Amino acid sequence: MARGLAVFLAVLFLFAPSARAAGEPSLTEVLSELRALQAELRKKDREIEALRRELSELKSRLAEKEPSVAAPSGPAKKAPEISPPVKRIAFGGQYRINSYSVHTHRKTLNASRLRIRQNLDLVFDSRLRSHLQVELGHTHANLTTTEKRLKVRHAVLSYAFGGGFSAEAGILPLSDRARDMLYSADWDYNPLALALYYRNKRLGDFRLFAAELDEGEEDLAHDDFVHYELDWERKFSPGLKLSLFALYAEVAENYANPAGGPSEHTRPHLNYGGMLTWKPREDLTLRAALIGSFTDREILGTPDDASGWLLRLEAEKTFGPAALSLLFTHASGDKDGEGFLPLMALSGTYGYWGYTGILTVQGPTDTGFDDTAVNVSNNGYGLTTFQTRLSYAFSERLRLWLAAGWFGDTEARGRDSTVGYDFLGMLTLRLHRYLTLDLGLDFAHLEDSVNGYASRSFNFNPGDEEDKLAVFSRLQAEF
């Protein structure tokens, strides 16, 4: 293009001499200027070509990042958002191996059991988040793959409305406001539920939920187990907190008495009460709880309705690296199991409500020998306990735990009023911020009035008794 323009101008100049005026540049000067102009035009051509190549490369890169567009014959698709919908992802979990050797006059158990819980937590924004926990249950055999299947333990959708209001829906881990005496998510209390929350610094924290523990048959309206609850907590000062709660459960007839036949109606169960936590000094914490209960006779298959009350008193005192705790509980009872009943007595679940390792259970003894653990009421037959626990931290990595408890004052017909004695000793070694090793020894003397949490039946025949010795360990990573 530049060469053609130069030739045209030269011819025009030669054949139009009359156009030259006096003082105009000579032919040689014009040709020199034309050559300079031609060189400049060539330079501009090269720059334009370089820009075209750069533009082509940018278009190719954008095409690689974007998904392929719809075919011309199809409908146009909306371009995806560049930012991802999930703002934050977290993977919590719990990996643990329990090993134990348990000896009684009836049998000896020797086993190791693995359990894994893995979380997936997604934060979409300040309002919406989700929590999923899958579990490989206790398994003690593996050659190529475990015989257990992964199951869902939690599946939670959380939404914040603003102004202190929020909600959760799904398979929710629910815990009580009474130190795990009524029910506890730590012990598999994860029903399908809808929970509403209102949190206010001046008025306190409110929670209202409906939880379905057992649907029964979908075509039967009254064979379910549904838990409704309203509770409230408020801190009046940094050292003073009050909790109040009322739960109502619609429970199918004969739920706790399968021999009574199929259920066609639901009956009520109630727990209600409160707990006060007071910290008069930095090194001293005091707790007091008073709770009542009512259970319809048709749920239990007993002659009369069950009702009663529970008192719990607890004191915790620290002495430098040591801490001492004292616990007193008393649940009223009846010879037919018609005394005080927590909700867990009907659901067959449990809570870490005590200090010892056999008649009550700690994390390292929550494994294959927990069948003699009792709930706070001994399943309605009444129970009084005196328990104490001493811990001492030798360092940030090593802690010693000692606990002892007396369990008795039960009113089971034709059985001993003493349930048993329980003594626990345990070392906890922190190997890593997330990894601990527990090593322990527990001895319990058990009488014939032990009524295990899982089945609402006595563990021994009338007049029988048993000594139970457990040596155990737990290797656990929790993060």
C-alpha cells in the first residue's frame, strides 16, 4: 500500500510541472520525503500487525477459560458468574481408635474399634451455611475394606434472618440446657428437626424446635415420637447464667414396652425445669438444677403414670494446675419404674452427665463395654449419686484424671437399693494440637439394680452382683 502511493505521487508531480511555483522543493527533495513517508508507513503496518496478533491471543485465552457456547440452533445460555457460590470451605472431623480389655466373672472382652467422623462445612455468605457429617461407625474387622458403610450423622442448613433471628433445618445435633442429663447430641441425639433461634443481649437466647425421632408408618398418624421444646438462657453477668426449659414429647403407646403390641395413639411425656450457674470467683463454679417429669402410663406399660423430680448440685474448684469437682444428683423413683424419667430414658440415648467410666461414661469408655451405664434416673427406679473428680496437669501435654462415685437409693422391686461403686483413673497425653492419647483403668462393683440406658431392662438377675475391670486406651484426632 505505501509503495503504490509513492509511485502515484511521483507520476503526478512529473506530469504537472505547471503546478510548481517559485521556491517549491525540487524533485529530489520530494522523492526523499516520499521515501521517509514510505518507511514510516511500513513501521505503522508492522505495529498494526503486532496488535492484531496480540488481540487474537487474548481472544484465544478467554475462549479457553469460558465454557463452550450453545450451538447456534439452541437457546442462548446465561454466562456463569466468575466468583464461586461458596465463600469458605472447612473439613473438620474426628478419627479415633478405642482399645480395651474388660474382665468380669461372666466374660472377658478384648478388642480394638475404629470410628471416623468427617465434616464438610460450607459458608455461602453471612446468612447461609451448611454442615454435613458422615460417620464410619465402630468397626473392629478389616482386610481390604471395612464391613461398615458410611452414614450421615448431621445434615444442617443454617440461615440467619437478621435482627437476632436464625433457623436450622435437617438432621440436627441437639443438646439440652441441663448438662446432658435429659438428652445429648454427643450421644447420637440427631433427629430430623426444625429449630428457630432468637438471640438478644438484653433478653437472652431463645430456642424453639420440633424434632422427629421416629416416624413409624407414614399412613398412621399416631405411631410417632416427636419432641417439641422451648428453652431460654440469659447471662445476667459474666459469672451468673440462668437456663429455663420445657419439653413436650408425643410418644407412641408402648414405645418403651414393645410387648404391649402395635401403637395407634401417642401419649405425652414432659420435662421442665431450670439450671443456675454461678461463678463467684474465677476459680470456683457452682451449678444447681431442678427438673420435673411426667410420663403417661401407656408409653411404659405400667399401672400408673410416671412422675418425679431431679435435683443436681455441682461445684468445681481450681487450685493452680489441679481442679476438683463434686457432684450430687437425686432422682425420685418408684418400684415399678414410675419415678422421674429424662427423655433419653424413652429414646434409648445417653449423655456424658457423670464423672466415672462404667456406671457413667466418658469419651474413652464410650465403646464396646458401655452396657452397664445408667441414666440419671436409673430408668425411673430412682437414683442418688455422689461423685468426685480430680484432675492435675503435669504440663500442657500431660494430665491425670481420678474419679469415684457411689450410685444407689434405687427402689426397684425385689432388688438391692445400691446400684454400685465406680473408680476411674486416666492419663491424657496430648501428642499434637489435634491428637491425644488416653490410657485408663476403671473398676466398678455392680449390684442387681443396674438398669442399662439402652434397653430399659436390668443387667442382672435378682440377687446377682458383679465386679467389672476395664483397661482401655483411645487414640483420637479431633479437628
